[in-house]
Amino acid sequence: MLAVHLEKARVSVRRVPKPRRPRGFALIRLLAGGICNTDLELQRGYYGFSGTPGHEFVGLVEQSDDSEWIGKRVVGEINLNCGACGWCDRGLGRHCPKRTVLGIVRHPGAFREWLTLPERNLHVVPDSISTEAAVFTEPLAAACEILDQAAIPAGEQVAVLGDGKLGLLIAQALQARGLHVIQFGRHREKLAISAAAGVETGRAGGKLPAFDWVVDATGSPQGLAQAVRMTRPRGTVILKSTLHGLVGIDTAGIIVNEITLIGSRCGRFEPALELLSSGEVRVDRMISDRFPLAEARRAFSRASEPGVLKVLLRNQLGGD
């Protein structure tokens, strides 16, 4: 089968054996996958990664222990936890110390014709959600995680810094849940996507207003410092940018103003699927391009271009 391979900043497509399905796992035929910023950071050397990337995907279950899954269109949570430790017992398997992570840590990713995931990681995609829209389930779940971590009062103003893929999903998700979102970015055409969902938008740069709640989704080493400067005393900064390398920041302002920093990563899939199914979050305008899996090198190059949003990889073996 075909599989994308990253090594030493190079993208290639290789022929590898079809994966064997362990007990409790499903064998899934990829329908579509999305290249995200984390995949691009892995290409640049994040985590010292070498292997098959990809964790945003939609697939069709071909084999499983539970026959109810067979033939279902699914998305999958990316953390493969042990299911037996204290973190797993608390429903926080994405922090399991023994976990592997699809396409990131010790588990081959979704950018291949077939992949395997535990059945307990799977979620059925409702018929109301297209395959291309369902690719956004994992990053939208990460956006929704903010609401599980921070008790932001209804109607509160929240600043979102960054108008990239994740920033657009965060802005829409928070707006849909009753918050007053003001998104700051540098690209008028991207901000228009959030504006169409009722989000107030503004241009980044210069002195920006102060807020009690600020989300850094810039994907930039300077994003955290900008977010801190915009946060009122006793306010909260939520960190969503994943970067390869160190981020330097003067901590004096954080300490003097008693600012709370919240690191935020993966989230539950249920609220993301609800938002996609209801149409409260629209992602169709966020797809910049599509490529067959065999043209992954071109796809990664396209995804790296300035201004490009989501680039999809499609499995030529078929799908809707």
C-alpha cells in the first residue's frame, strides 16, 4: 500500500505492507486526511519525528472485532492510551503516560491507504457531515477543549490571535457557544470566514485592546508575548500554538499582572461533531486544495505556502 513518509525534512511516498490489525483495533481505509500545522512542524523536526504523519482523517472501517463498526464512516481520537492508569480512570487518557499518538508519537499516522486504531477511539460520522467537513473534527475538538478547561462566562469577550486554520475554528466554536469573540489576524480573506459566522474581526499589529481572556493561535514564536501584552491583570492566556523550538518571553509581566497561562491541546470529539452537524461551524471555505495521496510531496509544499488553509489528501482507492 502507499504511505507518506517524513524524514529529515523530506516528504516521500513509499510502498509498505498493509498493517496487521491487533485485537481490539479496527482496520480503516482512509477516505481523506488533512495536513495541519503540526504535520508541517514534524516535517521541520518537531519531536525528532520520522515516519508516517497524519492525525486528521476520515475513514471507512473494513475490519474490527465488533461487527457493528464494519462499513461505518469514522473519525478517530489520536491518543492511544493504556486504559488502566489513573489518568485513564479519570477520563483523561490523552494524558496517559504510556500513550502513543497517531502520526506523532510511536504510532504510524493516517496518511496511508489503511491505518489501525483502537475501536474505543472511533466515532461514527453522522450522514449530515460530508467527508471533507469531517476531516476537521480533530482540530475542532481541540478548539472546543478551551471550553472544557476554562470557565468563561457566557457573553464574555474573548480575543483570538491568529487567523490560520486553528484560529478560525476556535473563533467559530467559541462564538457558537455564546461568547463574544474578537479575532485579530493579518489576512482579510481569512478573517472574512469568521466574520460570516458573526465573529467580530480586527487587524493584528500595533497596540491592541486589553481583554480578560486571550487565545494565542498565531503559530508564531512572538504570539505568546503579544497575547500577554493584551491581557488584563488577573486575566487568562490560553496557548494553542504548537511550535518546533523554544519560545522566549519576559515573564515579568506575567508575574506582576498575575496572569494565568493555560496550555490547551486535544479535546473531546462529541462537541466538535455536534457543531459540524448543526452547521454552527462552517469549514467549506477553509479548504484550499486537494491532492491524491500519491502526490503528498506536492500537497505538503502547497500547505506550506503563505495564506494557504487546509490541504486535503484523498485516497485513490475510493470513498464518497
